[in-house]
Amino acid sequence: MSDAPKPAANPAAGSRAGMKKELPEHFKAYKHVWVFIEVERGQVHPVSFELLGEGRKLADKLGVELAGVVLGPPGEATRAAVAESFAYGADLAYLVEDPLLADYRNEPFSKGLTDLVNTYKPEILLLGATTLGRDLAGSVATTLLTGLTADCTELAVDADGSLAATRPTFGGSLLCTIYTLNFRPQMATIRPRVMAMPERTDKPVGRVITHPLGLVEADIVTKILSFLPDRDAGKSSLAYADVVVAGGMGLGAAENFQLVKTLAATLGAEFGCSRPVVQKGWMPAERQIGQTGKTIRPKLYIAAGISGAIQHRVGVEGADLIVAINTDRNAPIFDFAHVGLVTDAIRFLPALTEAFARRLS
Ligand code: FAD
């Protein structure tokens, strides 16, 4: 509908009015952009590829190299993660291979990553804001005594080469840009799906720099006794779905969410909701979309009875096509939806489902 400007672009980013411009001489030793490649149970988390795409842009702007950092047990999965780093744009990879890195534990991963940073000195280090990435980034930044900007929505390089890391603040009502001016490396975490997935290429393998972990099992306090898979794992692939149908408070009652689920099932889509719906207990928390829920980037997003508050908007504005159904023509969602339908979602959703069912049958 409207071409209203997105709040993601922070006009203050890059200006740093009144801040110190001269960067200390010893910062020159810190070069290149690194992305931590998260591998869990043999699988690279897609956020790592999204960060390689973003890291590529930063590295090109700075005229430096982009590196993937892989820590894992010796074996095929770890080597495959290195190869995938190259396929998604890394020029080189840092590799720490050790049996102690078989399952994620904070101590060996923190040691491996801090040792790499202290030895090879990157200027920027990016990690996914996943459960693992958040745990690791916090302890690595603390050990290195450097700054960490969590849950960034935008990254840029300033005129003097500093990382401008933008993230929502004050409950999402404002965006702030944070600089790490006095310490290196500059660290940031970014949630899955906030950055676009880059194209996978058949780029030949680049340089691999191996580094020892230098730990024995007796040094590590945490022991893995058994692995209990997340009960909810695999139930929802909302973040990576191509089509998402979501409902908000406008649906009025828990039973009306069946309309959302039925449309989603007809389209082969995932379903989601706004935060108050979760707070009401109408939908489980893993279905929440927005700043404190999932960020999505589907090809099609259908939002029914959702007002489009900023905290919801930041989680959906990466969608290619946003279709909003709302009874209030002044609802904020119409400021950023591509197609707007001013109508009662409770009556419209069954008609839409029927129309799709007829077309798709
Ligand atoms: P409402 O704001 O109540 O809007 C309901 C909409 O439905 C209205 O626009 C109304 O016109 C429309 N409507 C009513 N009846 C019908 C009908 N029959 N058919 C069609 N339309 C109808 N929110 C999130 O979604 N995700 C988050 O991650 C999130 N994080 C937050 C974090 C913080 C720190 C804070 C402070 C808030 C957060 N919120 C989040 C809450 C957010 O501010 C809004 O309150 C919330 O998104 C509103 O949900 P809603 O649009 O479903 O409900």
C-alpha cells in the first residue's frame, strides 16, 4: 500500500557527531572481518551464511578479507562447514579441530575463539544471535574485554572504518547505533533472518589456517552426560518458511486461530502470531513473530487482525510481499503492507482459504 520509509535506516548511523575521530595506533594490528560458523550436531546454522553475506559487504567496504571461523571435532561435518564458508563468500577459514569440541560447551569454545582472536586479531567478529551464539559471544567479549552489540538489525562501516552496529532500543521504539571505539575486535550478534541469505557459489576452496585448542578434558568443568533434543525442535520452521500466515488480537478468541492454521495448511505455509496472542495463551511462544519473537523473511506474509506495531514490524519487514487484513483503515500495518484489505478477517479468512483450495486442487 504505502511507501512509508522503513525505520531500519538510522539517519544518525555513520555521523558520530562529537565523538573522538582518531583511532589508537595499535588498532592497526586488527584486520579483517570474521564470522563464527555455528555447527550444531553436524549442521551449519543458516544464520552463519546470512552473516557471511553481510560480512562480505563490510570486508569489501574496508578492503580486507572475510574469514569463516569453524570450531568442531575432527571429521567430515567440520570440514564441510569450512567448505560451506567458502561457498558463501569467505576468503579464508580459521579452523580449530579437537574432539573436545564435539558438543557445544562454553569453556572450550570460548577458549578456542578467544585464542584465535588474540593470535590473528580480527577487527570485526560477527556471531548469530542463537542460543549458542549468545552464550559464546558474551563470554568471548568479556574475556577479551571488548564491546559487544547484541541483536543488531543493521551493520555499516563508518568513514574511519569503525563498525556502526544498529539495534532497537527502548522496547523497539527507537533505533540506536553503537560503536566500539576504544577496544578491538568490534563484536556483534545478529538474529537469524535479519540479514538476507547470500547466493551460494561454487567458489574454489580458500586458505585454511589451523590452530590448536590447547585444552584437555580435565581442564573443562562442564561435562555432557546426555543430549536431550528440544521437544519443540522441528515443530516450527517459521523463520525460514516461504509463506507465513499470522493472526493478531483482532481475531478475538483462541478458537479463531484455527482459521489461520487452516489457511496456512492449504498454502503449505507456517503460521504465527503477534505477542499479545502468546501472552493470552492462544498460541505457543515459538509462534510469536517480532522483536522478541522470530524474524521472518518469507516470500508472502499474510497478517490478519494485526495492528503492525513497530515491535511486530521489525520481525516481518524483510518479507517480499506483505498482505494485511484489518478492519481499521488507519492501522499502522497499512503503512508498510504491500497489499491491504480493510475487512473483517474472521469472515475473510475462510473465503480466502476456500479460494486457494479451489485454485490449488
Ligand atoms: P492489537 O494492537 O490489539 O491490534 C489488533 C488489530 O486487529 C487492530 O489493528 C484492529 O483494528 C484489528 N482488528 C480488530 N478486529 C478485527 C477483525 N475482525 N478483522 C481484522 N482486523 C481486526 N508484538 C509482536 O507482535 N511481536 C513482538 O515480538 C513484540 N515484542 C515486544 C517487545 C516489547 C519490549 C514491547 C513493549 C512490545 C512488544 N510487542 C510485540 C507488542 C507490540 O507493541 C503490540 O502490542 C502488538 O504487536 C500488538 O498485537 P496485535 O496487533 O495482535 O494487537
